[in-house]
Amino acid sequence: MRTTHQPNQPQILVVDDEASNLQLLRHILQDQYRLLFAKDGPRALELAQSEKPQLILLDVMMPGMTGYETCARLKADPATAAIPVIFVTALSDTDDEVVGFEAGAVDYITKPVSPPIVRARVRTHLSLVGVDELKKTRLEIVQRLGLAAEYKDNETGLHVIRMSHYARILGLAMGMTEAEAEDLLHAAPMHDVGKIGIPDNILRKPGPLDAEEWKVMQSHAVIGGKIIGQHPHGMLAMAYDVAMTHHEKWDGSGYPNGLKAEEIPLVGRIIAIADVFDALTSARPYKEAWPVEKAVEHMLAQRDKHFEGRLVDIFLQQMPALLEVKERWAEQ
């Protein structure tokens, strides 16, 4: 059974074998949410699969399939694993809560329930769902912008995947947190998004560019920065720095702003080395792939010139992990 409400209201699945408990939760929540109801675990799994509710309130002590078992099944299924589960139960022992959290629940509400507590917990966890969905949508938009740049260029999607993973490995080795390195992984595909604004006759020219054409090509860094825009923090702020500074050089001879040494943001220095290494070791219409050894010689020759010396050292230390990425995402 279900209640009927506006389609833009969050949908919650309430699971309890006692009709009186279902009615109580209906009374507490029906004014603000669309509600689905199930009296046992198997029916809850069916509704979770077909309706994809934003949140599940789940009783623990049910005949047949318990709430713990139901939750574990939900979390084991990729289609329902992301739906947060709150246990609503008379069990209040710490050990019971540990079992519930191990099964994948995000919270506990003890019976007899307090309406203000139920509303507050539901509101809190739905807001977290909204934040996660916003982050996921933003990431998908960023990835598609990166894909748009690839359609304009000679480089393949596998290049972007490899260099992004190289960047993540180097970022962690340089002291980034897991969250920062994850942001870099997702920001890295945006490094060449400015190539969307470069004319095809220059971008796809088979021979060397003349001085005027090279000047136009160099503008892709600034174009990329304008496309992404400036942001106060987070992954898009990192993507801006990546787009603007991945062609700057440690000795100040790069573009577009001739930044030098630590004037270049760390993410720009990391993307520079990740991008060049993959470009050298990949085949292009205008060149053969370099052997790894020859590429490493080039990176060493560019120590404290193109690349930060400390980063080159870390690049060499991380070579086994980098080569695993290279093998995993090899061109077919």
C-alpha cells in the first residue's frame, strides 16, 4: 500500500510486521513524504527494487526474514545499495546497534518512537541523500565536459583515464588526503576542456603548427579556465587550477602565465607530469609510442625545468603503480 502525494516529495519505504506501527509512522510522516509500506522483508526488497525510495525505515524483529537480513540483502544489491536504511526497533542494546550498523544501516530510532525524533532523523538523512545526488550530478556533468573535449582532439578516452589515475597516485604520494586525491581524479579529465574552443584546422593539423597557430593552441588553457569558472573550493576549484596551469613549467617557461616553481598550484604540477608521461608512452597519428625507459629519461632530463624535482623523484618511486594503470587501461 502507498499514500498519494505530490511527485516531487521524497518517497520513504516503511517496513514493519505490526499494522499499528505502520499506522503510527504513517501519521507522523504522511504530510511531508510519499510513503510505501511493507509488512515483511521479501516485500520490502520488491518495493525497494521497483520504486527506488530515497529512504527506508526498517523494523528489526520480523518473522521470517529479519530486518538485519533485509538490510544486508539491500546493501548487497547494486540497485538498492545506496538507499539509506534507518532501523526502527525496540532493541536498544549497544550490541544490537553494532549488528545493525554492520548490516549497513545509517541510524537507529528506538521504539516507542517520538514523532519529533522520527521527523528530525528522516529530514537529516534525506538531506544527506540530496547532497550525494547533487555531487553525483555535478561529477557527471564534469565528466561529460571532459568527453566533449576528447571528441575535438586526437587523444582517446583511455588517455584521460590513465592520466587521471596517474594523477591520483602522485597526489596521494605528495601528501594529499584521500578526498583531495579523489577530487583530483575527477578534475583531471577537465585539463584540456579548453580545446573545445580551438579551431579544427589547428587542433587536427597533421604537421607542425606555425607561430600564429601555436599561439591559438596555447589559448586552450585560458579557454578551459573560462569554461569551468572560478569556485571557492571543492573539485571544480581544483578543475579550474588544472585547466589553467597544466602547461606551466617549474622554470617559468610555460604558459599561459609563465608561473614559476610553487607559484604553480600542486595539482597543475601533478597533471603536467601525468599528462606528459602518458602522451610520450602512447601512440598518436603523428608519432609512435615511446618505450617507458625513454620516457623516464625525458622526465629526468626535465627535472627542475619542466617538472618539479621532488615530484619527479616521487614519480619514479611510484612507477610500479603507474605501470599497473598503464597496463590496465592499455590501448586495444
